[in-house]
Amino acid sequence: MSHYSIKDVENLSGIKAHTLRIWEQRYDILKPKRTDTNIRYYDDVDLKLILNISVLNKHGHKISKIAQMSEEELRREVILLSERTNDASDKIQALTLCMMDMDEEKFEYLLSQSIKQIGFENTMLKVIFPFLNKIGIFWLAGSVNPAQEHFMTHLIRQKIIAATDLLKPNYTEGKKYMLFLPEGEWHEISLLFANYLLRSRKQRTSYLGQTLPLKDLEEAYRLYKPDFLFSVITSTPSFHYVQNYINELSSKFPNAKILLSGSQVVGQGLDTPDNVIIFSKIEDLSEFIEENA
């Protein structure tokens, strides 16, 4: 079980440390533990409680009333609140709690409700990607383990694939895009969504998926002859090798426009060859499609 300082909890929940101390003293709502050297810390149970409290308090629930609620009542109220509101931050908070509990039923339900309320594309852009960014912060803080990450990634992946399957394929019109991840790269969510965006805008795609060796990409390119190559580089190649990888892509596919995104290329000060474009965010792809249709 993870240990968090009061500063960690402040950063993860958005509740000021001063406010947390007042709640502890006045309402006995939190009971931080102490190390052998008498240093205050919070655990995963405390963090989930504080995340629930932050959502309800933001929407006008008095702390004195929240303090009287059981853990299950708190969770249920947060879920109900996320259903009633279009506030993306509330949906993100509720999804975070479901992920921490690995509650598939509620996670699936919240995603489906959001899609009904604001549509699939808006759910991805306004809820899922901000949620994934938040999970990245939780990962760095040690609040998310690999099982929890795989759990929520699998459910999101299923949603994107299901939404893409509902689109009518276009085999004759539109530009041709080939989508792939570099060898060793497994983070597929952004690539799957890019495929959805392209197909929803009547573009033709060839989806090659995760960890594709460069020699296999060359062969696929020879057969499909795409206008554009698209990839997302999140972890592999690492920063020390990504410039060489970009240069190699540019030289091996001089007649294609190479579109890249991901944390290993965005804001890294890389030199981009003339046939390479870096998107700072996935939304930029939509604008690019319209300009190059």
C-alpha cells in the first residue's frame, strides 16, 4: 500500500493541505497514520476518501454532512453526481475511483453514460485523454499499479474498437493513412483513436498496431502505398534514440508525409525533416484531415 505526504494528497486531490488539516481537527473525517519517526502520512484508502470528498464538496455538500456518510454512500453519491452533470472533471474523478477499485461494472457504466450525453468523440477528447493524463500523475506518485493500468486501458480500448466497428469502411475515396507503433511501443490508445478519427472522416486506413519492426513497415508501405504514415511515440524509442528513428523514417519513406505525436516527440526540440509533422495533441489530427482531404 502506498504512502502519501499531505503535499502529495494536495497535488492529487486539489484540496489544500491547510483545508485537510482543518477537516481532520474539526470533523474527524480523516485519520492520517504516522511513521515510527512521527511523520504524518496517508494511504490508498485515505486518498480514495479524499477524492470522493473533493467531488462532493465542490458541488455544495457540507463537510459536516459528508463526515456522516459511509464509504459506500460516498462512492454512490459521486457516481450519481457524475451521471447528472456534464462537468468533465466530475466524470474523470469518478472514473479514477472506479479504476482504483478495479470496478469494471461502474467504469463501463460511466463511460457509456458519458458517450450518451456528449458523444463518443467528445468523451475521448474531454474525458478519457484528460483522465489518462491524470493517471500519469497518479502513476508517478505510486497510486496506480500495473494491474489497474491494464484494467482501465483494456476497457477504453474495447470502447474505441467498438465505436470504430460501427463506422462504414471507405475503400475507394479519401487519402490513405497507415497507422503503426514503433517496435517496442505498446501504448495503443491514441493510435486507436486516430484510426477512429480518420475513418469517421471518410479517410482510408491500414491499421498495423503495436510494436512494428521497421522492415515490416517498409514491406507494408510497399504494398499499401499510403499518402501518410501516422505513429504515436510514448515510450519507445527513448529520447536518446528518437531523433535517429525520425531521421530513418524520413529517409526510408521520402514520398510519404510522416505524422507523429506522443510524449517522446512533443516539445522535445527535435529536428524535423521536411516530410515530418509533429502534432502536439491528438485533436490536431482532425484539423489536418480537413485541410488535406
